[in-house]
Amino acid sequence: MLTTEQKLLCALSHLGTFVGIPIIAPLIVLLVSNDPFVKTQAKEALGFQIMLAIGAAISAILTIILIGILGFVVIVIVGVIFPIIAMVKVVDGVDYSYPISGNFIRRNF
């Protein structure tokens, strides 16, 4: 059973994009917390948000040939839906892993 503090820290790290500090929020949670569950969720959120930033940069470059516009649309949809799902799952006490970047983050970090 997760405590309220654990749920709050996990939700903050996943919803950092909506607060306006997408990469900084999970990084702060990762550095502040001593709980392994919270650290795992912060790593997941940090990896996912870095992946979104890289995707946005690639889409910005590809906008020159108009392919990047579709990339931006996909990144915005994924960047809104997956963190909300992650926050709901974590508040329910489930160890959530993002389907796109989760396995890579858990194996390597």
C-alpha cells in the first residue's frame, strides 16, 4: 500500500508536463526521494519526457519538408494521454511502465 506522499511524488513526476516543468519535475523527485518505488516512477517519467523532447526536436527539423507536422500531432497526443494514464495507475498503486520507453528505461537505468 502506497502512502499519500508516495502517490503525490509519483503524480508530480508524471504530470510535470502539465505543471510547465517537464524534465525538471521528475528530476527533482528523483533526487529528493529515498523510496525505490518513487525513484522508479520518476525515472520512467524522466525517460518518457526526454523521449518526447527528442521527438519534438526531430519533428521541428522535419517540418521543413512538412512531415514534421504529423510528428508534432502524434507527440502532443502521446504527451497528453500517457502521463494521465500513468498518474491514474500510480495513484491506484500499480507500478506503471510507459509502453514506448518503459522497458528501455528499466533495463538501462
